[in-house]
Amino acid sequence: MKKIPFIIIIITIMSFLYSYSVLENETGNMIGNIDPYSAAMGSAVGAGGFRLLDSAVNPANLTSLPNNFGFQTTGSFVFNSDNRSLPMYNSFDAYSGEAVYVSNVNIFTDFAGGVYYQLAYDEMKLAASMQYRPLVSFKSDYQEEVRNNRNSDNNGYPPKIAQNAIKSTGGINAIAFQTAIKYQDKASLGLEVAKLTGTSDWERSIYWTPEAQDMVSETLEDTVNTLSRDFSAIRFKIGSNFHFSPRFDLGFSITPKVELDVTGNRDGVDVADAVFIYTKFDSTSAPLDSLTYSQYTLPLNARVGFTYQPRNIMRTVMNFDVEYVKWSDTNPLYKDAVNFYIGIEHSLTNSIPFRFGFNYTTTYGLHADSGFVFADEISTPTFTTGTGFTILDNFVFDISLEYANRSYETLDLFMDSYYDIEDLWENYFYLNLQDRSWENPDTVNETFINLKTAISYKW
């Protein structure tokens, strides 16, 4: 079996963060759904949302809320398991399987809330709301210890030579005002205007330990790369609902592309001058065009959905949504995607609803190799379930559970060649400290378990 040049031990990180994965720590992780009712329904609430924060998908849903006044608060707790594996080979250089060398376990959390008021006048209903919602997150925390191979053959504990970390904080939040109007219980039209603000601080570091400094004759220099950004923009969303019959509703919503104003610096260089990726090259592979860190865009998003109530003795609701995301707005390496959402709610004999759903979404990740950047399409299937009940007539408690799994390939976050220093290794000439290429990349398997809860008040 080929020798592994060094032993990597991952410290389990238990912290309260927004971002799901280290994959999105620079580009940000979109937080598309924060309400447990819609989450349990597979996020299929393009038509027929019945909670305040369902209107984040379609502001026309605002006129479907019961009573004249209400508020809602939500909390989301995500348990993320990130296992990184590398291919292993036997003595005949034949592939023998994958070996997990990194296992991250994280806990993430986010919160949202809002208040609404409705007024009925003749055949019209007017509604308005104010909401606070996290929209994009940059937070992540990844750490690994690098140890050499001294004493490992004698059951000793190899000394740590470096501490690696990728840490990111911040996010983009939305303070949104919504208004909607319904006519004769036939059609609704809604509008959202949101002020987007946020910050992002990212750091990638390699710190040499005192043990490593003692092994070599020259001073080892630590490596720290930083990125700090501030974001701001105004975003609009428009939606409509059509009530064709007591059993069938149809809804539409669209959110135009938004280019955020970005200020900050990358390693002391203004973000307008710090190249993120090169996107065009001439015949000699010289760069012609690039994206900088000052360019940050939220893509155009359009959704159509319907809700249907069959003629069951027990109340049953079936929802289905199709969403188009123009990812090419954010990066020329990305392709546009179509996402699918489905959910069913069935009321049991004791009036407690049972909700379950499924959605299939597509995102992208960037990977660099030999001066080139590649975009990987990453699909995430998610299974959902949940329920809810009324407390003291005016309070509604909802809870949901989501399970998702995704898999993708990538290269080492910290390349082997950085540690190619002879004095650090016992058998240096046998280790072959070279960076692994796409001929044998890491396989990353991520599992997400998301628990959402909410309290709504209606009066």
C-alpha cells in the first residue's frame, strides 16, 4: 500500500454557525428556507403558504394568513457531518477503496422573525409585514492538525508540526417590508422590498508549531490569507396567487438578479483589484478576463407552484413547486438549474397534521488546479417531515426535520508540497511529498440533519 506522507487528525468542532459546509465559506451558502411548516412540506409553498415566513417564497401568500394580526419567530439547528476520503491502492497499484481521513461534525443555527397586519375592506383584503431573515451565510470553521511520521512505527504519538484552519464569519441578512392585496378571494398580488446588509471575514492559516521550529535549522514562516468584505443592496420580489376553486391554487413569484455593492480587501489588496477567478483566456492561455472579489451577485430566481386539496374525509393538501435559478448570473462557469419541491399534509383523526416532502436542488462549487478553475455541479436530494399544533387557541407550534446528503470530489484543502521540508520527516526520501491531482481526488460525503421550530401568534 502506498505510504501516506503525514497523519492528519481533525479536531471535532462544536460551534454555532450558519454555513453548512466549508465548500461555501468564500462564495456563501444560500439560506433558502427557514420556516418549519414550509420545510416539512418540502419547501413547496409557492402557492398556499399558511405561515408568515412562507411569504419569503411568495409575498402574495401574506393574504392567506388567518386573523388580522400576528407574529412568528423561528429557530433552525443543523447537524452537519463532513467525511473526506482519499483513494487507497494496494502493493500492485490497484485501487482498493476509500479511506476516511477527515471527519468534521458541526452544529449550525439561524433565527428569523416577523410581524404582520391585515385589513379587510369590502371585497378587498390588504396586508403588510416586516421581517428579519438570514439570506446568505459565510460562517464556517475547519481545523486540522498535521503530524509527521516520527515514532509511529513504535506505537508512539507523532509530534504535531502544523495547525491548519479555515475560518469564516458573517453573513448577508434581509430586513424586508412586504405588502399584498387580495380581491374577492380570487387573486392576490404581493411585493417585497428588502434591504440587504452584511459582512464577511475569512481567514486561511497554517501555523508551524514550536516542535517543528526545533526540527529545522531555519525559521519557518506562518502563512495567513485573509478576506474581509462588506455588502449592501436593495432587492425586490414580486408574487401572485390565483384561487381557481376551493381545491386548487396556483402561484408565481420572481426575484430579479441583484448585484451587491462590495467593499473590503484581500490580503491587504482592495477587493476591486483582487482576482477571484480568471474566466477567459487567449490561445496561449494568457488571462483575458477575470472576476474580482468586489463582484457579488444573487441570481435571478423564478418559481411556479400549485396546491391541491383532494376530496378526502380527512383534510389533505398536496403542493408542488418548480424553481428556475439562473446561476450563470453569478459566475460564467455555472449553468442554470431547475429545482423541484413536493409536499403533502394529511390531518389525522385527532386533527394533528402529518407533513412530509422531498426536494431536489442544484448548487455549484469551485475547484482550482494548475492555474485553472473548474465548476462542479452538486445535487442535493432532501427528505422532510414535520407536524404542528395549536396552543391556547392563539399560539401555533410547528416543528420539522430535514435529511439531506450530497457528495462531490475535490482536492486537498492544504496541499502536501507545503510541508516538503526534509528535516521534518523521519524517512523523507520515501514519502514523495507531492500534491495529489484530479487523478485521485478526495471524495467528500456530507450529511445534513436540520431541525426547525417556530412559534406563531394570531389575534
